[in-house]
Amino acid sequence: MSAAPPGTIVRECVEGYLYSAPPLRLWIFRRTAARGGGWTPITGKVEPTDADYRAALVREVREETGLSVSGRIVPLDWQVPFDAPNGEGTWRLHAFAVETPRGWTPTLSAEHDASELVTPEVAVGRLFYPDNREAVQRVVERLVPLLPPGSTRAPQVFREVGPELFAAIRADRPRRLALQVPAGLVRNAHDLAAEIRTATGVEVFLAGRACFGACDGPLPDEVPGADAAVVLGHAPIPNMVPTVPSYFVEMRHPGGDPVRLAEIVRAAGLPRRLGIVASIQHLDLVEPLQRALAAVGLEARVGSGDRRLAYASQALGCNYTGAESIREAVDAFLFLGTGQFHPIGLAYATDRPVHALDPLRATLEPPIDRGALVRRRQLLVASLRDATRWGILVSTFAGQNRTATALALQNRARRRGWEAEILTFSRIDPRDLEGRAFDAYVNTACPRIALDDSALYPKPLLTPPEFLMALGELPLEPYRFDTYH
Ligand code: SF4
């Protein structure tokens, strides 16, 4: 019998995330040392005697935990191809959430030597495989609408470091707090740590790694023993489960004169129909600016984003769905904030003129030249169509982890006869890619890495949609921005 062509699925498997609710808790299982010793959900192969995936799942759960499933089985619509452990081709996982009765405890099979019922945050911090951690996000997302209100802990959000934050921390009584700040706030971070420590009596460790977003909060091994985190400068990402319960302090900025800003926009002769998108610090300015723009005869709209955005007019560098929702109704966008990263992403994502309006300096930038940006990316893609050795970059940060996407891309590359290896990191550092024999990389982590920082890297970097263009599975035009949902 000849071996299956690369990328061909030769075996189907199932994966069960056993849960109990309310409150929502997940069962995780530790494999025996002989099987690697990592924490996992229930997994197993689909046998020829199984009628379908559900039947295989029910059988595996019974064999590995003793449970006769009688509760809900929720498909996660999560299919993950992976290299077979025996080296024979590609296997594929189909994942489900499986309800367990309250008070039930597993009877372990010979495959596991321990089990624990844990919060989703602990599961994300503890599960061994990155795709398992990613799947927990989907478990929570699928289950929350089905469960009674209050089954999961809503993220705690504060405008500033102050009495409300201190009261919440005192009420929760964490043993140790990790304080993480973005690069722009590191200068005073030690003062903030001291302030929180004094006001709450809780031990505070300063996470040494600055964060770029809510997506890359502290990992359990970065601040050992921390059972909660304070993350400054970001709003929570609603469909992301952080690795520890987190207090998000948005650091909203009260500045910016809406009347003066509206006059600047009017004087610049921008189109009458405008969309507004803002960074988190300037969200409070959106409504006053809309009114001021209306007073000078301009119509300013705010869209409504998807499950990754906490606020309607918010933008993330990886998600402009709020702006995309009003794209057809506007002729240009205003971005309230500083820097070029978000306006450029907005231009990529919406194909509309984008003007950056800095509320504090009261400056309005000329529109981003999207055509030039897109042509540069398309030329890069075209130059890599003959590249055959690819590294696929995955970040294990809770809000950047796209292991399933990476595995799917690897599978597609192999079907094409290309080599493709997955490289995992927490923070991706260009120095870690030096000296590797790849022709190019695909970046599944923050889009900033491929679109903004690529000059720092030793080899070209594509986004996942660009990689599909290189494979010939997507056309170069229209150009597709890399969006996280
Ligand atoms: S993935 Fe990048 S753009 Fe998206 S929230 Fe994280 S840091 Fe921001």
C-alpha cells in the first residue's frame, strides 16, 4: 500500500472539553509520565465501529472518565489537523464541549494519573498543547450564551488606577498580583506598583515584559505565584480568556477639544460622511466629537464591531470590524489616537481614505496611501510564490494564539508539496529566527509583526491571507487584511 500524499487526513479524532456549570469550570486531565505528563482534555481516535464523531466522543469519555454522557454536547466547530504521533500522515481533531453532572468526579483510566476541575483561566494557563488553550476560548464563547447569567466571571474594567480598582482587589484578596504595563507607561510603573501595594495590602510583582494589547497579558511562568493581574492601558477582549483573572485599567484620557477638532476637520475639506474609530484612551471623545462635527455640517458614524471588540467605536490593530460595518456608508475615516499602526491597519481593512486625528496635539494627517501599501505587500507575495520552505510562527499569548490556523496552513502547504514547520513562542523575537534555513515565514500572531516590524526580521514575513495568496488559494486582488475574530 502506498503512503498517503502529504497533508492527506488519514485519521479522524475527537476531543472533549468536559465542563460543569454554573459556575463554569472545566475538567483537565494529566497524562501519565509515560504519555508525556501534560494536562489535556479527553481525546481519542474515531473507530470504524463509531457511528459518528459524537458516538466516538461518548465512547472516549466513558472509557477515560467512567462518565455515561447524558448532558449537553456542544460542537465547537473546531477542526485541527496535526501530525500523527506515529509519524503516519496527518490526523484531524473535532472538538466538543461535554456537560458533566454537578458533583460528578472522574474515574481515571490508565491514560491519566490526575484530574482537576478548574476555571477557564487556569485551564488556559495549564493545558499543554497550544491548540487546547486556544480551544478553551471557544468553549467559553460557545457556552456563555447557553448558561445562566453569572456563570462566568465578567472581566473587571476600570478607567484609572484609583479607589475603585483598589476596592475590587481588596474584595478579591489575591495572594500576589502581576502588574503589566505597555511600553509607554514603564517609566512610572514602579510607582503604580507601590501605590497598588500600599492601597490594597497585596503583594505586587512588576511583569518585566511590556504588553502591546490585552492579548498578551502575563503568562503564569512570567510572574510565578500571581493569581491575578492588573493590565494597564487596554480594554478586555471579550472573547479571550486570560491566563489569570485580570483587572483591566483602560487609562482613559479626558483631553481633546471637540469643537476645535471639528473645525480642523471641516477646514481640511474632508468628505461629509465620516466614520470614527478611536484607540481606547480616546473613546470618551467620540460622542462629543460627533456632535461637534454635526454642528459644522459633517455626519460622523460609529459602527459596531464583533466579539473581539469591547466598544463600538474601538479599533484593535487586528480587528477593524466596527469600521468595516459602516464602510459602505462613509467616504473616509477619522482615527482618534496617536501613531501610524492603527490608521494603516484601518486603511488596509476598509479601503477608504483614513485620516489620523491626534486629539491632544490637535493635528490632522493627510490620508494614508493604501494603494502603495497594498502594492508593496502584493509584490512581496508574488516574489515568494516559489519559496518552498516555510516557518509558521505561533504565539502562545492567550489573545494571539492561532495554533489551529497555523496547523491548517501547514496542512495546505504540505498538500502543495512545500515544507512547513510550526515555531511556537510567547513573544516573537527576530533574533530567534536568525540562522534558520527557511525561505520565509507566515506570522499567525499579532499582525503588527508582519505589517509593521518586518524590516527587523531576517526573512520575509507574510500574514495568513497573504500566505494563501502565495499558495494560489486566494487572488492578490482584492487584498485581504489579516483579522482576528
Ligand atoms: S494581536 Fe496585536 S493588534 Fe491585536 S490586540 Fe494584540 S497587540 Fe493589539
